[in-house]
Amino acid sequence: MNEQILGLVTGVAFGFLLQKGRVLRFDKQVAAMRLKDMTILKFMLAAILVGTVGLHLLAHFDVLAFKHKPMNLGAVGLGGILFGAGWAVMGFCPGTSVGALGEGRWHAVFAIVGMLVGAAVYAELYPFFKRTVLAWKDFGPIGLPETLGLSAWLVIALFWAVCLALFVWFEKKRL
């Protein structure tokens, strides 16, 4: 199966799960930002947990090789602020905005257009950002296991334990 078809199938399956998990709902988005409903966080953590194991298994069997992007404080900080501001203003992150549009919520078009305009502005201003924000502290291509000096599988097991404890706590609190 070629990569485009596999990407389409994976994207449709993920969109289906987003819709069935009700994470495309505006009220869920707002409640997540207000820390009143952890549905979206639980969905994201579950996807990260499964994806982490899957990717590390593929790397273990030499199907893929990890290549970390450099850890740049300026890029991560500014990107996080812009991402969070866009999510807070529109009530959608990139994936949920496209999913909401697929459900027929036409106001999601504004979020999608905002992302496209933001990407175009970034591309135009890239030389400026390269000299300024992207020149801030760069730690190079690092990952958590390398930073901690631990096995990736141990870090994954610890992450699973923390996430499962969080899931139990969220359920007890009815979040």
C-alpha cells in the first residue's frame, strides 16, 4: 500500500475516533481549557501512549529510525504560545478544526484559514526568525531517554504508569 493511501486511511480512522470520542465538540474544547473536562487530555494521552509503543517497536525491528529535531527553547516557547493562543481564541487545535469542519461546523473554516495564514506569515518571516527566535538556546537533537540516561523502554513504562494513574484520578474526580 503506498504512503498516500496509508496516510488517508490513518487520517480517516483518526478523524473517526476524534468524532466518536466527542473531542471535536466546542464545549469539550472549552471545558478542557478550563480544566473542567479531561476528555481531550485522556484522548491525547491514549494516542501518545499507543503511538509511543508502536513507534519504538518499529524502531526496534529496524522498520524506522528516529531522528530527533533540535530542541530549541525559542521555537518551542513561541510555538507553544501561538498554538495555545489560537486554540483559546478559536476553540480548536489543528486536528479538531479539520474534524469539526468534516462534521459540518462551518465556523471551523476561520481556524483553518488562520492556520494557513499563520504558516504563510511564518514562511515569509523565516529569515527573521532564524536570526532571532530560532537562534536562542538550542540543545540539539535530544530525547527524554538520552537526557535522563535511561532506556527508552523504561521511560515508556514510567510514562504509562503516570498516565494510568492520571486516568484513574480523572475518573474518580469525574473529569
